[in-house]
Amino acid sequence: MIVLITGASSGFGEAAARKFVANGAQVVGTGRRGDRLEALGKELGSAFHPLIFDVGNRKQVEARLGKLPKEVAAVDVLVNNAGGAIGLDPAQSAHLDDWDAMIDSNVKGLVYCTRLLLPGMIERGRGHIVNIGSVAGNWPYPGGNVYGAAKAFVQQFSLNLRSDLLGTPVRVTDIQPGLAGGTEFSQVRFKGDEKRAAAVYEGTQPLTPEDIAETIYWVVNQPAHVNVNRIELMPVCQAFAPLAVKRQG
Ligand code: NDP
Ligand code: 8X3
């Protein structure tokens, strides 16, 4: 099995790369940070193939995915994982650069990779697109504005892909994790503010990258006639807030 995982230089993607390689797959792991991918390659050996590009840069995506090394060109599973949140500011004061970056990675990157790898999957008669969405796409929260909207896009795009792919054997799954630690998600969201990032997980037992890797591995290894459309998972310590009401006075 050949698995291409975007965002394998950290967090969920890195854990998923370990999981698939440990179970005999060839993994193409992508990211912008070549040094991180190289280190992972040293650990995982020849079954891991690093590929450096920015998923939000269409020219780079086309160049890299259009010319995959022959031994890993027939991708069976695409895990669209690269992405994340940048900032937690309310919409009225958020930075447009942050919004651009979130749309570029979570939305544009995901559609570019999908569009480029789908025809080969259809031609070969097998394939699975696993998109990493988020609870943020289902449940609004203050400051979630564009990040949540981007993940809502991921959900609807995943469902619409299923419509287009009806009649082909290609499967599509949207995995929607809640609070998950052990990744760089909050360091990135808070732009390197380690204290603020750490506070997000204080006193909690969040999901782990390995939990998400297990989930990805499980959906991919269901019998070929089974399509898991979407999975939303949270740590037990997380649930839903009441609807907000602004009272006078
Ligand atoms: P990390 O920050 O640890 O990992 C993000 C990965 O995405 C890195 O490998 C990073 O690589 C890559 N990436 C980000 N932007 C780009 C880009 N423009 N081009 C190429 N690669 C990029 O976070 P997580 O592992 O937590 O997040 C993985 C996914 O899971 C994201 O889509 C995130 O939104 C989602 N998610 C995370 C949750 C959490 O609580 N942690 C919960 C729900 C969903 P590099 O920097 O090297 O480019
Ligand atoms: C990451 C989970 O709740 O921080 O997608 O948005 S959350």
C-alpha cells in the first residue's frame, strides 16, 4: 500500500506515517520543513519518502505531485492532514494574512492534492481520500471564525466528493478530531507563545496523535465495500458549551 500523508513533519501526520510504515506501507510524507522530514526518514528507513512543498502553493503542489518517484507514484491513500489554525482573534480584529494562510493550507492545499491524485486512483480502480477536518467545522466557538469555516468546507467537500465518485471504488472519509495534544497545533495557533499553547491542555487528557493515527488506519483498513463518511471524536474531558446569551446590565 502506498500512502501519501500531507503534514507528516509533525503531530497527526507524523504519527500516521509511523503507523502505516510499521504496518508495511510505503509512505510519502510531505511538509515544508525538510529537516523534520529527513529526521523522520532516518527513523523509518526506506519505506518513508519525504517530499517538501507548501500545500497552499498550487505550482509547487502540481510540480511535486505531478512527478512522484516511480516507486510511489501509484498512491492508494491520500491523507489530507496538512493545515491548522492561525490566531484566535475575533473576526473584527483578526489578521487577513492569518485568514489567507488558513484557507491556503486547510482548503486550497486539500483540494489541490485531491484533484491531482484522484484521476490515478480511478484509473487504477482503488483509492481512499482521508481528510482531516475538525470539531471546529461542526461547533462554532469565539475566534474560530475562518478556521472553523475551513473545516466545514472540508466536511462538505468530502461529502460532495462521495457524490462525484459514486460508481468508482474510491472512498472518502472526513475525520473530525476535538482537543488533541502532543502536536504543534497550539504553538502554531498562538504564533510561538509556548505558555499560551500549553495552557490549552492544562488539566486535561486530550486526544493524542496516536489516537488519530489509529483512526486513520482503521478507516483505511475497513473492507473495500465500506465507506466511513465521517467520524467526530473528542477526548472524554471535552463536551459542548451552552449557547451564549448576552444579558443586559
Ligand atoms: P501540527 O501543527 O503538529 O502539524 C501540522 C502539519 O501540517 C505539519 O506537518 C506542517 O508541516 C503541515 N503544514 C501546515 N501548513 C502547511 C503548508 N502550508 N504546507 C505544507 N504543510 C503544511 O498540527 P496537528 O498535527 O495537530 O494538525 C494536523 C491536522 O489536524 C490539521 O489539519 C489540523 O487543523 C487538524 N486538527 C488538529 C487538532 C488538534 O487539536 N491538534 C484537532 C482537529 C483537527 P510544516 O510546518 O513542516 O509545513
Ligand atoms: C482543532 C480543535 O477545538 O482547537 O481543530 O478547533 S479546536
